Amino acid sequence: MEANIVQELALEHVDVVVVGGGPAGLAAAVELHKRGITHVVVLEREKQLGGILRQCIHDGFGLTRFQTTLSGPEYAQRFIREAEELGIRCITNASVVEITPDKVVTAATRAGLRRWKAKAVVLSMGCRERTRGALGIPGERPAGVFTAGVAQAYINLYNRMPAKEVVILGSGDIGMIMARRLTLEGARVHGVFEVQPYPSGLPRNIQQCLEDYDIPLYLSHTVTDIHGGSRLTGVTVSQVDEKGTPIPGTEREYPCDTLILSVGLLPENELSQEAGVELDGRTRGAVVDEHYQTSVEGIFAAGNVLHVHDLVDFVSLEAERLADWTARYVREGTLPPCPLDVQAGNGVGHTIPQKISGTEDVRLSLRVRAPFRDGSIVVRQNGREVVRKPMKKALPAEMIWLEIPADRLDRQGDLEVCAEW
């Protein structure tokens, strides 16, 4: 018995372990192979590759990455097919249980516990939805309260209709897409209620999923009570003030059998924390430098585990850039230092990366805190304006990309990124 356990836990040495077989992990693995790093293993906890894309049967994916419109499964299949053609080793039903700072990855597989010793680790675990527990909505605890992704899985993966009379809390993209999907399947969606004074999803989804189907969107509203015994019978919705506090006297009852929550996504970083990776309090993802390397040398992160993206195309493109630097790290064993901090200033929610070298051209990705028109995103260093990007409009729902040439940077002095309007 002891010999079997030792054999199961024997270390297999590889160049790179990719944790997560969704769009980020697959894109990284394929790009690594193209750059000559062929001893790669992808670990995916689900029984199939593709991540969340498997249940996203609507189109609109791939316009940036492939210059054509694809469904989620079609988009994922392009990377899955390429990984298969390249002979990249992908292990499904493999739940990673530990990543150590010295890059030993342990996973529970159908063959038992297995361990890999890697020269580099790529974190691409994606994100998860906020639940009712994170919101603290008072009331009963009946059946019929789902996150948008769970409701989507019921319909698109398991062919089960979870609702007839629906209220949706939160105007995230998945919630709006589910408003349309449920309507097409015969449910009645009473409305989408958003606590912020502006939508949290993309404008195209507001148009295509709500307005085209006459589904009302109520801003500055939230659910303040849940009713029902064994099954949900209704919810109370209230208007909120500028601080998000419910306004007494504005309550309205909505009879329904289902409440769908689309109230934000959180990067899956429990494994990252156990590996000693420093997290950013704003993104809930890792603090990374311009090489997508975390605070633990040789551990890299990209995709929704790093920061939540608006388009999957950007996830794949980011992972491919990560793969370029990861390949260099595997070959050389080190990367240039990144001593300069990038700080999110007025009006900016976060920036990626948070650290740069100052010697290389760098691309920043960021989100603004609130919508604005006719303004700019400005980068300053040592009191000097480095880059200014005029913006006709900026929305928190949309990622903003900003190119910073190295010849405009000083070799010392942190950067601050601000929104001005």
C-alpha cells in the first residue's frame, strides 16, 4: 500500500503546468507550444475542456480574436482542436488541490492523487459568481434563487427549465443574456433591477437582450426581501439613494417563482493564496508585473482569474501575451525586474499590470469607476504627463487598453493612472 501511494505521488517534471482548461488556459498552452515549450500539461477540473464557454450558446464571441462571430462552444472548440493537433497533454476531471511556491502542483484525478514539478505555473482558473450570501439579502431561504450562470447551465447544458415568473437582480452581462434566454423559452421576466445608477453590463446586451424583448431595466433598485416557503413566491424591490441605501416607502412586491442573481464575478484565487501569491484588493486577482508574473517567481496569471474581462477575446489575447513571457522564463530561468508601481488614481477602478520595468513598451488594461463622456485617461509619472487617451465615453463595463511606450518613461518613479472629465 505504501509503495502504491509513493508511486501515485511521484513527481513528474514538466516545463509548465496550466491550471484551468478554459479560454485562458488553452490559449496559453497553445501559444507556449508554438514558442517551443512543448512539455506542458493542462489540468481541468471539469469532465470537458472549454470552461464557462461550454454553456454560452449565444453568439458574439470571436469578433476580435478570429474576426468572425462564434458561439461559446465554437470559440472554445477552436482552441481545443488546436491543442489536440499539437499534441498538448490535457487532463480533465483533475482538481488541483495544492500549488506550492516552488511550483509543485498536486491534483486529484481519476487515477488518484498526482504531482507535477514545473519550471513555471500558469494560473487560469477563471472566476465564480457572487451568491445571495455575499449580498446579505434578508428574508426566507426558499428554492428558486439562482445565480445567472447556474440558471444558464440548467437550460443550456442539462435541458431543464428552472423558471416561469422571473425577477433578475443585477445588470451583469450573464443576467441580461439570461433575461433573453428565459423569455425565448417561455418565461416571463418582470424586469432587471440594478442597484447602481448605471448598468453594469455591455451596451450591446442592453439593446439585444432587454430592449429588443421589451424587458424593463430599473436602475437604482435592489431586492430588499425574499418571500416563500419551500419555493420562492415573490420578492420586494426598493429604490435606493446615492449611497445604495433602500428608500422607505418605495417598496414594490413582485410575484415570481425565480430570482436570478447577476451581481458580479470574483476571481478564483484560493489556490493562488495558498501558493503565497499576493492579491490586489481591487481586482481580487493577483498582483502581476508586465510579464504577467505574480509575486511568486515563476507563477503567472491571466484571464478572469487575474481580473474579470468583458470579452473572452481579450482573455485569450492576454493569455497569449503571458505565454510569450512564460516561454522566456522557462528558457532563461528569470525575467527583467519590474520595480515601478502602477497605481489606480481618481476615477479608475484598477489597472493591470500593477508593476512595470520602465524599460519596455507596456500595455495597461483598466476600468473606470463610473461612466463619463468627453474625458481622458491620463498616465503621470513624477508629476509629468506620460500618456493621455481621449475618451468620447467610458463605461465601467468596458475594458480600456492603453499603450505606454518605454521612451516616455523615467527609470524611477511610480505611475498613476487617472480619469479626467
